[in-house]
Amino acid sequence: MKAKPFLIAAPAALALALAGCGGSTGDTGSGGGSAAPKDCSSADVFCIGLVTDKGTIDDKSFNQAAWEGVEALKGDGVQTKYVETKDSKDYPANIKQFTDQKYDAIVTVGFLMGEATVTAAKANPTVKFVGVDQFQDEAATAPNVTGLIFPEANAGYAAGYLAGLMTKTSKIGIVLGEEIPPTAAYAKGYELGSKAANPKISVAKVYHPAGPNAFSDSPWGAGEAKKMLAQGADIIFGAGGGTGNGALGEVAKTSGAGTKLYCIGVDIDQWDTVPEAQPCLVTSAEKKLVEGTTDLLKQAKDGSIKGGNFLGKTGLAEYHDFDSKIPADVKTKVEDVVKKLEDGSLKVA
């Protein structure tokens, strides 16, 4: 591995440009300015590339959070760039854009990119790969791939437990992207947590059909949330990028939002990233994606990164404007559950 200085600077604004293969790209250069990109094979620059899952870099969810984790390292000695994937068939070609340019580390976002990531890693053994939401099977993986994985079921459980205590109708819902292990884990935890808090509760659940827009279909998410609201659900969890964000937005614009109807975000604290959801957004089921991505890339930079799996942290985001509206006993019970999930004394079966 090249020996290079490790410098960190504040993230700069994104610059978008069209790319000829598989989607659009953003290049923030080295040092956060307009300087021409340096040769990534050079010892004086550490190049980090990121390939999104199907969706955009500003999806206000997992793609965006992973990119923020990359950008946290950008400085005079670090050069960063991303490629947005429009269709899953473009995964290999999008990764190849970075391996062809001799990038040092490549972050691939999403469970669905797992196979393409391992294939590329085996063909490029000197490149360090970080696979977000990609569990690494020891028999099938490559030594230069580290899977950044999270106990989504724990975050879902905490969100569901809160919902179970807050609901007045004993009907809640969850609108998800495509059914893959991370979304399924969120759903499982949400159902189990809500029922632990309220055995009488009914949970409506729907996954988006598989396809290029499974995690970016806001209109579909809004439509599904509308159906759930019509059936009496008073708290809806949106878990699936732009698709889930559509559900949040639908709850937020419905009469009673913030007083009778509530919503819960996912992956990151969506209070600032999805401001249109603020009228109903009590919290978000968080995966510490930014922190986990940054930590692994620091290890890739200093040469200490190991293959296999790296378990990131989860939790619930702040209550923000709803802090004073949530009863003290509810907050205490939820805090106790979160602590037990963190220390392992409560396990999501």
C-alpha cells in the first residue's frame, strides 16, 4: 500500500457532472477546491471512490450518509469522487471506473452490490473495498473487502417500542424499499418492539417491488402510507431511501400530523435531511453510517483495515421538537430498551 500523509478537512459542496457509464458522477477534487484531479497512482494522493446503490447521492438516507462518511476524510492528501447507479446492471462498470483509475479505496453502498464488490475486489487485490450493508461470508469473500454491517433489527425494535407506547389506535405501519436483509431486519425489529410495548398492536407492512426505483419511489411510498392512514394507522415508519421518505411526507401533510399522527425516519437523523417530514417526525431509527464509513476509511488509509465484517452502531435520533410532547415515562422506557439493546441484555429474536 502507498504510504501517504493523513489529513482531514471539512467537506465541501458537491459538484455534479455527467458520466458516460452507468450514471452521473461527482468529483470534489483534492483539498476541496477547483484544482485538477491528481493521478490516483501517485503517492501524494489517496483516492476514495464511492458507488451508490440504485438512487442518488442526495437521497437523504443511506447513500448520502455513506458519502458524508467519505467526505469527512477529504483534505490536501485525499481525493474523493462518486458515481450514481441508475440500474443494477451497471454495478460492475461503475466500480471499474475507479479501479481503472487506480483508486486506493472504494466504497460500494447497499446489500445488492455485494456480489459485484467481491468480484471487483478479487480482480484488484491491492484496492481496499468497503461494502456498506454487505455481510461478508468467509467462504465467498475476498481479504480486501470489509463489510460495514449494522444490527438494523435493534434500531427497528427501539422505533417499534416507541411506536407501541405512543399509538392511540393500536395500529401502526411500515413502508419499506425492496425486501432485502437490511429492510427485512428493520421490519422484524419494528414488529417485535411494538408488540413488546403493546401486545394488542397491529402492524401493516409493505415492501416495494424489486426494480431500479425500489429505493427512490417517493410517490409509491406516499400512496402506501395514505392507505395505511385510511385504515387507522397513526404512526408510520418509512424505511427505504426516497421510497420511505415519500411515506414520511404523506403523513406530514395529513391533518392531525404532530398531534394525532406521527412518523419515524430511518438510517440517519432525518430531521434536517427531510425537513418536509418535521410536522410528524418524532425520531429516526439510526444506523451510524457516517461514523462507520469514516472509521473504516481511516483504517484503509493507515493500512490497519481488516477484511471480514465491521459491526456499526445503531440507535434512535433525538426527538427534536417532539421532546416536550413525549411523556417522561415513555422516554424512560425507551431509553431503558435502547441501553439493553446496546449492552446485549435484550436480543431481538
